[in-house]
Amino acid sequence: MAEPDESLDVMIHKLLRVAIKRRWWLLVPTVVVALGACAASLVLPNHYESVATILVAHQQVPERYVTPNSTSDIREQLMLMTDEILSRTQLLEIINEFDLYPKDRKRLAPEDLVELIRKDITIEPLGKSNETKDLNSFKISFTGTDPHMAQEVASKLTTLFTQEYLKSRAEQSTGTTNFLDEQLQAAAADLKQQESRLRDFKMHYLGELPEQQQGNLTILSGLHAQLQNTMASINRARQQQVYLESLLSQYQNLAAAGVAAPEAVAVSPADTIKAELTRLRNERADLLARYTGEYPDVVKINEQIKEAEAMQASSAKGSEPAKGEPNKASAKSTNSPETGATTAQLKSQLEANRLEVRDAITEQKQIESRIAEYQGRLNMTPVREEQLADILRDYDLSKKNYDDLLGKKTQSELATSLEIRQQGAQFRLIDPPQLAHEAFRRGSCEDQPRWVRSGLGTGRRPGFPA
């Protein structure tokens, strides 16, 4: 067990003897390299760094009142703006504007100048972690050989970032509003088409719609009642017709036999007219209890009452005895003028009764036709209800889509107005670029840890986590 330890000690002693013997071979190159690096750092020009700190400020109006259109990640937006601002075209403009790298511009290509200025720019988020909610500020710095020039370039970069952020938010908000406006116009056209479809359906099937069912039932009930009244009027008119025909037949038989009409028979027409007039008045009173004076049946029965009153007046006038003459009905001949007048009145009344029956039958057919029509409407109501439900479903979807887009467009317009007035989220400069008073030499021994921390020249965006 002791032999391995003894061999290890022997080997260590041998190495130490070799190192001591060849010590100059190790010390001389190390010292030479160190002195060369320090000499080179002394030859390099001084560099000055100007740093600006920018705060990510939220919009001035609370989000519960105006919801912003831009809800993207702040860190992602900053990276996109970095790519935009540190683009080849933009950086070449900055180089030409501030006359940067005058010596290098004579010997380097534009692409090499762009890479050179990118190494002098540092963009570093100041959040506590990589989470979006912790990113509330970042810094921008530029390193140059002249402190005033470094401050001016840093100020230019700060202005570009603040303006680009406002511009990008305004463009994004305006684009959102324009997109919603196009969608709203399409939704309005679709809603108009659905409204036209619904209107055409209701106009085409007017009377068969579900909302008209109760009205149809009410009208149908009224038509049934009217039909009953008309049929009752027909029955009464036919009974009166039979009575008038019987009375007229009696008068004609007596006249043909040459026998004087009995007194009871002679006054029968007047009594008949009086009874008919009473019936018509009672019927009119019954109609007025349910309808107004302009109802067609009321107007018609008023005309019949006027005719009956005229017949009653004519009959009474014909039956009055002449002054100074005895009232002897038995002495009158069957062919007397009074008998002829009564017969003519009966015939006229019988003809009017026949017309009344004919008109009542016509009215009955019309009412029955209307009853069949409304009954057909009621039978088709369930079918129309199902068809209407499909149309209303499409209409409601179009209306809801239109209302949603209208609300979103209104909200987007508020957010766009907020961005245009620069009252939304923005970059606020809380620490402007300062004039650097302390210089350092890039590449010196004491400065090496600083540039390792900055993350430049690592093949990724400056200041952003890999």
C-alpha cells in the first residue's frame, strides 16, 4: 500500500525540478504577452459612454374605461423596435448624420461599419427578471471616442425609440380600427340582407304569422257570430216571405171570386208592416249593442226600416176615409182602389223580402268564404312559425355579430384617439443621456469584465437574454 504514495511523491519532485530548471521558458513569454497587451491598451484611444434611462409608462386613462388595442408583450415590442432601429439603413443614416468613424469609413465596407456601430450600442432591460410584468424600464447607451458625440448619438437613439414606440402603437391601433370597420360594414350588409329576407317573408305570408294567430282567432270568432246572425236573418226573412205570399194569395183569391175582402183581412197588411217594422227595430237595437252605427249590417237594417216606415205611411194614407163619406168597408168593391193599393204594397214588400233573402244568402257565402280563409291561415300558422324560426335565428346571429363588432369598433376608436393624442402607453425619458466625464480604453486589462457583462459581440441582441 505504501508503494503508490512513494511513486507519486517521486513524480512530483521530478516535475518541480524540471519547472525550476526551465523557469525562464515559462516566465519570459508570460511577461512579454502581458507587457504587449498593456502597451496595446495604452495606444488605443479613450472611449466615453453616454447612458439614457427610459421608463415604460402606462396609459393615462384607466383601462377599465378604455381598453388599449395593443396588448402585445412589452419585451417583444422592444426587441422588434431594436431590430427596426438598428437596421442597416437606419444605422448608416446615423453614421452619416454624426460623421462617425471617419477613419474607418475610408477602409471599411458599409456592412462592416454597421457591425461596428452595433457593438457601440447597448440596450439593456432593467426588469428584475425575464417576466413581462417586471419590465418597466430599460437603458440605452452609446460608446464613442468623443463624449459630446456619444451624448448626441445616445439622444438620437432615445428619440428614435420613443417616436417609434408611439408610431407603432398608433399604427397598430389604427389598423385594428380599420379592420373592425371593414368587418362592421360586411356585418351591416349581412344584417341588411337578413332584414330584407325577414321583411319579404312577413309580407308574403301576411295573416299566417304566429304573432297574428290571436287576431285571427278573434276575427274567426266574430265571423262565426256574424254567420249565425245572417242565418237567423235568412230564416226570419223566409218566414216573412211565406206569410206575405199567403196573405197576397188570399187577396188575389177574394178578388177573383168577386167577394169583398173581410175587414180583418183588409187591415192585415198594415199589421204585417207594423210587425215587420217592430222586428227590424229590435234587430237594429241588438246590432247596436255589439257594433257601431257605421257597421254594414246596421246601415243595411236602417235602410230597411226607412222602407218599412214609408210603406206604413203609404198604407195608413190609403186606408183613411174621405171627408163627408161614410166608412163602409162592406160596400167597397173588391176592385176598389184601396184593395189594389194594398195588393201592390204586398207585392212590393214581397219583392223586397226576396231581395233581402238573396242578399243575405250572398252575405252568408261571403262570410263562409272568409271563415274558410281564416281557418286556413290558422292551419298554416305552425308551418310559418317553423319557417320564421329559421329566419329569425339567422337574423339574431347577424344582429349579435353586428352589435359585437359595433361595440368593438367604438372601443377601438376610443383607444386609437387615445394613442393619437399620445395619452396611451409610451416611453418616458426619466434619465436623459449625460455627458461622460470618465474615459476608458476598450480592451484594457482592467476593463475586460465590463464588456463581458454587457453581452456585446455574442451573436445575439444586446442586453436581451439568450
